[in-house]
Amino acid sequence: MVNAVQILATALAAVGVAAVATQNHLEALKDAPPGITYKLAKGMQSSSKWSYLPAKATKAAPHVQQLRAIRADRATSFNPRSAAAVLGAHQRHVGGFGYENITSTSAYGTQYAVDASFSGHQLSLIIDTGSSDTWAVQKNFHCVDYSGELLPQETCGFGEAYPENFQYGVTNPATHMYIQYGDGEVVTGPMGFSDVSVGNLTAEKQQVCLANTTYWYGNNKTSGLLGLAFPSLTNSYLGTGAQHDFGNQVQYSPLFTSLVGQGLVDPLFSIAIDRNASSGVLALGGIPPVTGLDKSRTAVLDMIITSVISLPETAYEYSFYTVIPDGWSWDQTTTTKKIPYIVDSGTTLNYLPTSVADAINAAFDPPAVFLWMYGAYFTSCDAFIPQVSVVLDGINFNISPVDLLYRGLVDPLTGLCMTAIADGGSGPYILGDAFMQNALVVFDIGEAKMRFIPRQRY
Ligand SMILES: *[C@@H]1O[C@H](CO)[C@@H](O)[C@H](O)[C@H]1NC(C)=O
Ligand SMILES: *[C@@H]1O[C@H](CO)[C@@H](O)[C@H](O)[C@H]1NC(C)=O
Ligand SMILES: *[C@@H]1O[C@H](CO)[C@@H](O)[C@H](O)[C@H]1NC(C)=O
Ligand SMILES: *[C@@H]1O[C@H](CO)[C@@H](O)[C@H](O)[C@H]1NC(C)=O
Ligand SMILES: CC(=O)N[C@H]1CO[C@H](CO)[C@@H](O)[C@@H]1O
């Protein structure tokens, strides 16, 4: 017998490629960079029925949770789970040219934390749209280095460890989570069940991990991570320790899938990032009550899933919500080449194809120049800023001039400031916070659509 949760899990797994590709945009999926696959996500309803959805998808969500930004504040630290970092690590691995230099731009990785609770105990968790498992570190965990050597717990940089055990005990049979994130971080520990609350919603008996061994670059504030990607990316394996190969994997219903399966929310969530990435809002089941939305102009795009093909020795499974814009326009110029872009709040800058990044940066006055040391473009801190927009579903999403030049990010040698338009090399490309600050992004998993509503606040 197939129950509703299974159907949902299958639908959310997004492994299917649509039978009919109706848009010429989808031609763009044929040219994936090495090590990357694109798949069109499959929704739960047939595509002929989605005409009623724009209204539904813009319904206000009562389940809103504030996000707090945690910025990397050291020259050598960055967010190893951002799309830029994951792809960079991967491309280094396969020998491609990609984002090698991003590690030195560090200060521009952003993480967002949300207040959640495990069986009523409040925890600050990083939200991650690229992975699916939800976990918190347990009290007596082992902090290790890349070789498994034991380090003092503080080295891993967690906030408060979760002091209790699983509310409903461990899974039967015993399983453990083993996840390796893009830049090498590893988290493992037993899996069990607890009530998990976020945004005033509680998933009962949610499968989670209480991590007992971690190789982790923490921020000293968060205790774990809340994964918002697909069930197919869950990393649970039979047994208590050593075996975590594909044959041992047992897929389970991750947090958001459970919230939907338990009838608590519609299958969509949305994220609004505030300017300067100081905070934001995660809304479950609808859209948050944020200001400046122009709901008359909602862009609706096919949801594409970009996966990093995992190599046996890396074993990371990361995947990203991706769309194909119509193109870019800046000043009097437009480009209409259709290319997939990952939408990622964990990446600060926008990463564009070299020719487009060059052209937009040349439109600053004085023109921005590429500094290899940072892998980014810099121009005078009082430069004239061009009008730049990304075109989504025929709608121009202007990127505010405030988001195009970081007046606070000054190269000490030249005194120049960094722009938000970076070179994405061979791709995939990224719409990061510099874009997301100008839109509300709706991840409509039920319909396999990404919806964007322009947002202006000045
Ligand atoms: C972590 O938990 C597993 C059970 O999943 C156990 O076998 C292992 O010994 C524990 N490791 C540590 C360091 O506590
Ligand atoms: C939580 O949800 C309940 C029921 O939906 C509602 O009455 C209550 O006001 C909500 N609380 C918050 C803090 O949003
Ligand atoms: C966390 O705190 C330790 C000291 O306990 C410090 O060395 C480290 O730099 C801090 N990490 C971050 C990301 O702030
Ligand atoms: C946000 O950015 C604007 C423009 O760069 C700046 O004027 C403002 O002070 C910033 N706010 C914060 C809190 O950093
Ligand atoms: C600091 C650093 O590693 N810079 C490198 C960035 O990437 C280019 C191209 O691969 C190298 O030439 C730089 O040395």
C-alpha cells in the first residue's frame, strides 16, 4: 500500500525528468559543466492544473521564523556549504576551473540561522537549502580534524550542544547519519525521533541525528543544521557506524516533507533576505508578511535541480534549487542566453558567465577590474553604478545599486570596493544574496516551480 507520505516523498524527491519540455529554456539543461547534472523537478499535480496556483502560492503564511545572518568574520573562513563553495570544491576535485579563488574572498559567505527546537529545547540551526538532514550536536561529541584526529570540542565551533537524548528513542533498526558537505566537513551520529518545531509548527516524531563526531567549521553560535532540500538527498545508513555506502542507505522523510505530510503546511516555503544580509525571514507554507512586495508581478519558473555528481571518494550529495532566467540587462544592453542559475541565500555574490560579468563590471564608472587575489571585481568606492536587472519570466528584477557595490569591502592595497557581480567561470552560475535582497523567493515544491516577487524597500 502506498500512503500519502510516500506519495509526497516520491513527488518531492524530484528525480523525474519531465516528459515534455515545453520551453526552449530547457535546451539550456543540455550543456551541464563536468560533474554537474540538471533535472527538471516534478511536482505533485499535473501541470495542466496549476493555473490556480499563483494565488495560492502568494497566500500569507502564519508560520514565519526570523533568520539571523552569520557572516564569516575571518579572512580564512567562509561558508563551506554555500553553492559557490560546494561547486568550487567539486570543480577542484574534477580538475575543472571554477571557484578556486573564492576561499580567499571568504568574508562573503553568509549563513542564516533559525530558532528551532528538539522536543521543546530551543536550538539555533543553520538553514541549508542544499542538503536535507536535520541534526544537532550532542553533549559529548568528538570534534575531529580531517584525518579523524581528536581535537578539543571548541575547535569545531558549535553553540550550545543539545543536552538531551532522542525523545522517542533511536530508529529501529539502528541507523546513523553520515554526511560530508562540499568542502570536506563531515558529520555523523545516531538517528532517532524527536518532535521538531520551527516557525510555530511541530513535526511529530521527526527523524533527526544527534551528531557525536564532527569535522566542522562552526560559527560558535549554531548547534546544528536544518536541511530544506529533497528526500532523495537524506543521508541515513543502516547500522551504527562504519558502513555508509549507497547499498546501506535508507531514505526517510526530512523535516519539511514531514510538516507537509502531517498536514501542517502546503508544500512550499519562501525566503526573504534583508538588505546587508543582516537578517531575513523563512516562511513555511506561504509567504511572509514583509514590506515592499509587488505581487502584481510574480515570476513563475520551472524548478530545476542541480546536483553535484558525487564521486565515490567524496561522497557528498548536494543539490540546489535552480532556474533559467531569460537573461540580464544592464544600461542599454541585454543578453538573452538561457543558462541555469542556482538560487542560494548562502552565497553572497552573484556569479555570472565571464563575458557577462566582464561587461557588467565594465559598465561601472570607473570600470571595475578583476583582482585575482579575491577572485572578484573592484572599482572606486564612489563609482557610478549601472542599472542592472535579471529577467525572470519576462519580468525585470532590478538589482538595487545598494546591492551592487560593497562600500564596506575595501581592498587595503588599492582602496577599491568589491562589486556584487562575480565571474562564475564555467558554471553553474549563482543568484546569491545580492539578488535575493531584491525579491521574495518561493520554493513551490508541490508544483515544482520557483516563484519570485520583486521587493523594493527604499
Ligand atoms: C556515535 O554513535 C554511534 C551509534 O550510532 C556509536 O556506535 C559510536 O560509538 C558513537 N561515537 C562516539 C564517539 O560517541
Ligand atoms: C502559532 O500558531 C497558532 C495556531 O496556528 C496561533 O494561534 C499562534 O498565534 C501562533 N503563534 C505565533 C507566535 O505565531
Ligand atoms: C570561536 O571561538 C574560538 C574561541 O573559543 C575562536 O578561536 C574562533 O575564532 C571562533 N570562531 C568564529 C567563527 O568566530
Ligand atoms: C546597509 O547598506 C547601506 C548601503 O551600503 C548602508 O548605508 C547601511 O549603513 C548598511 N546597514 C548596515 C546595518 O550595515
Ligand atoms: C590567491 C590565488 O590563489 N590566486 C589565484 C586565483 O586563480 C588564478 C587562476 O587560476 C591564479 O592565477 C591565481 O594565482
